[in-house]
Amino acid sequence: MRAVFWVEKNTDSNGSCLMGAHSLLTPPDDQYLSNTKGGIRHGGSASISAWAEVWDYVGGTSYRAFVAEQHGERTLFAFFDSTVIDMELKQGLMALIDLAESAVGCSRLVVCIDRDISRAPAQGLMKSLRWVGFEPVTLDHWASDVDVTSEKWLFMGMEV
């Protein structure tokens, strides 16, 4: 993902600050970090405009997310790691869709599924997401059609 999104730090030496967004401690550090260095942007073609943590008290889980913006188009990326397996996802997923559509004004929602999730649970999760309307996507759209594959995340997206 660091190859796609303009990030808060110089990717040459530090990598993307958001690469570990799914595992940040709560409460987060509110320190502002500029996404430019000397007026030159680093990373890919999309910029990160916001990030959030959504708590689903009904399902008993939380989701880390960020908003990527490119050419005025916004997309909400939400991380689904192993903690979402065997959890009730309906209310949380509805909240993410509503958040993307209304509060942050996104035209797409992309769920980032951790590739470390075992095969059977991951297939079940992906099947459930397909029933809702998600489809497998790549980062090509945000990487200016450069073929980028993540070794950490599998992406499923939908228009909202």
C-alpha cells in the first residue's frame, strides 16, 4: 500500500505511517505529520485525508480505516484482520457503509482483508462480503494503473 498512497513520512526511509494503522494503540497520537518533504510528495498517486477507528459494540469488534483521495474522489479503506472472524459483522459493516457514504463523502468502500487469516475463515468472510455487493479489487485505480499487489492485504470493494 505504501507504493500507492502519498503518506505522512518519507517512504524512502520510513515507510508508510498507515501500513500499521490496523494495529495503532488507542488513543492515537494527534501529532500532525506533513505528507510532503521540501514540497515534493512521496509515495504513490493518492493522498490520505483522514483516518478513523470505528467501534462496533453490537458485534464486539473495531475497524481501523482511512480515507484516500485522488482527483477529488474519496475512498474509505477499512482493515479486517483476524479479530473479525466469527464476529457478527452486519451492524459494523452497515456502519462502515453509512460512514463512507454520508459522513466522509466517499464513492467507494474497500475492505482490506488480512492475508494471514486462515483459508477457510477468509473464504467465508469473502463469501459474506460478496453477498453484500463487494467484489475483489486491486489498487490499480489508486496507483495510476500501475500493477500493485499487496503481500499483506486482499482487497474487496464496492461503490456506495
